[in-house]
Amino acid sequence: MGKFTVAEFCVGGGGQALGLEAAGFECVAAVEIDENCCTTLRLNRPQWNVLHEDMCLVDGARWRNVDLFAAGVPCPPFSIAGKQLGINDDRDMFPEALRIIGQMRPKAVLLENVPGFASNKFSDYRERLFEALHELGYETDWRVLQASDYGVPQLRPRFILVALPRKQMAHFEWPTPNHKQLTVGDTLKDLIEECGWKGADRWQALAQTVAPTVVGGSKKHGGPDLGPTRAKKQWRGLGVDGLGIADAPPAPEFPVDGQPRLTVRMVARIQGFPDWWKFSGKKTAAYRQVGNAFPPPVAAAVGKAIAVALEGRYVASSPRRAVQLRLLERRTPYC
């Protein structure tokens, strides 16, 4: 698979960037407004062009004709828990993404957001987004992908939008889910017993399902924990105390039948980060980078599918794909 270039925005702690790197994309720009995230990116990938800048002030023409524009734009406007917000909400970065895409004219676009963006109440907004991309010369396809289907031991559905010119879109196929799901217990056993806790075997046997969605939290509200009340209840079912994040694995004297708290490194592994990826900042800042990330294995799977489409290597072999190709040929411009 050939090398492609990617300019990524709202990079955060690097989950999507790391996955796209694994898919064969060379990072030519990583634009991020959070200083701790920028330090994390530079710490792990000093060769990347990490820019501590506001996306709203960036001129996309700096990376004209890059292969891929990728962004995990902020999600608050599209949360199921919140009210519907219009395009004028100052947290909505889709208009800025469209502006930069128009300036950059990449060969492909990848946008990621919360699954709530796929709900009916945002259907009109989605259509306006698709129309804008179509006017720029792209065909669009979207899907809600579940992280646990791609080697991540976590229920983390994400809205994924891919946009390509018609010729390349004819070769795009969503990645095939894995049939075997990883469990929390099997994923974290070696980390949970690292300090000699004697309850690790019992805990592993209890934690034989995938985790609920890890939540990064807001800068405005307290320290790190594993999410709202419902999520904490699910964590308790896995033998985990979700009320906070630990500084270290449970000690040898920790009760055998106790419920340990997870460390930042444990949560990072649940998100699909390799253990060698280091996070900058104190515990709360590091945890937010982990909790808000797009899992690298999912980004890698989608990135590989985009790379195949850019290379034009896909040959229509399924009835569903054949129908999709015919629809693309008949498609008329938006009114």
C-alpha cells in the first residue's frame, strides 16, 4: 500500500492520527488547540508537524492537494443528552472544517463525531453538510461504527463520515467487523496485577465483557472518572470502581474481592492505544486525552479502506457494491 499524506485537525491525544499512520498515511500537519495534547503529540512523534493553533484561524491552502483531511470535530452540539443546536453554535466546528476542505481540496475527507449525530433530529443538518461536500466535488457515505467490532474492548460507537470524488468512492468499502471481541479482563490482567494484587485472577474472570464507553469529561467539571451514573454501574458489574482514576495498580494488600480503580494507562489500553504511547500533563489532563480519543484500531481500519479507494484497487464483488456503483453513476447534483 502506497504512502499518502494527511492533515488532521482537532487531533487531541493522537488516537486517530496514530491509527491513520498505521494505515499508511504520513502526517504533514496536526493542528490542535490544547497545549497538553500538542506536547503529547510532539513527545511521541517529534517528526510530525504539530501546530498549536486554533482551527478557526487556519488557512487550509497551506496544505493544498493533501491526500486526506481528517478531523474529530468537537461533539457537544450533537450530544443526545443536550438540546439540538443550530449551525451558529460556537462549539460547532463543521463550518470551519468545510471552509478548510474548500481551501485544501484534499483527495479524501474523514470526519468523526459522536453517534448522536446520526439521530433523526440532526438529519437536516447532515443533509446540509452532505450538500456542501457535494458542491466541493465529493460523494459522501457515513456509518456508525462500534469500536468493539475492530479490536477495542469497549462499546464506543462513533459517527464516521467519508467523502471521496465519485471515481474513488466507487472503490470504497467499509471495513469488515471482527467476529471475536476482546474483554476488559483479558485486556488488563497483566496491568491490574502489576503490583502484586492477589485478586487479579478472580477479577479477570469477572470482567469477561467489553467496557462501556469511556468518557473524557469536560475541563469545567471536576477530576477524572469513568463517566455518568449509568456507566459507573456498568463498571461495577466488571469489578471496577468508576468513581475515579488510580495513580497505580492495586497493591498486594488490596482486598481480594475489592473493586480496583483503573489507571490512565489501563484506560488507554481499553481505548486501543499501545502501551508505549505517553500522555502529557497531570492525571486529569492525561485522562481527558485518553477518554476523548478516537480509538487507533478503528481509525486504522477506516484509514486502510480510504487508502484502498484512493489507489482504486477495489473490484466490485458483492451485489450490494454493484448496486452502490449503479447508484453513483445515476446520481444527480443537489438542487
